[in-house]
Amino acid sequence: MTDRTLPAWLAELVFDEKGLIPVIAQDAATGTVMMFAYANAEALAETAASGRAVYWSRSRNRLWRKGEESGHVQIVHEIRLDCDGDVILYKIDQKGGIACHTGRESCFYRRLDDTGNGQADWAVVDPVLKDPEHIYK
């Protein structure tokens, strides 16, 4: 997909200096925040056209079609834009119930807990649903 074939609605978005925009994936039924990632214009256009979540992988430096390795795809029911035009929200159905590469439902599985005496630490509060070794062979 070249810039000439990108949809006009993308012009309303505010991308960063690397051509990326933050994307929050939220379970459409429960409201649970599943994950956070980035997308470029091509990823957003493909998501809108296919109905499956596509992101930009900063570590791989390429499009990342969610579930391409794990099978845990995200079906996108809505794409929303925040008031400033610089954050996208995908309302999704997470196939397989796992969004996180750690084998958990959500990437937000750690909570800051008070450990006493004014100290705090991160506590893992959500279980691993499937061992990542079995997801990513």
C-alpha cells in the first residue's frame, strides 16, 4: 500500500515524528484494556479494511498482524480516535483469550501494591493462561 492509496481519513490523525500513533486495544464486551502498541498509517488502513488488528512493530521494524505467530488474532469492531487526534482505540474481540506475549489475557497484569513502610512494588495479579513456549514455537 502506497501513500497514494491510503484513505483520506488518515489525514486527520496526528502521528509522531516516526510516523506512529499510539493504539489501545480494549475488549469490546468487557472494557478490559488488553494491550498498547503503535500503528502507522499503513497498519491503520489495513486494520480498517480487513477488520483484524494490525500494528507497527518497533522491534521488528515492520507491520505486525496481531496473531500472525500465536494465532491470537484481534477482530476489530470499532476504531475510535481521541479528542486530540493522537491516540487510537481499537474495540476488539480477542480470539483465544490471550493478548499478551507472556500468555496472559492482558498485557497489564502487574499492579503497584503497598508493601508497607511507605514502600511499593509490582505484584503479578493475573495468571498465565498458556505457557508462551507453547504459543511461540
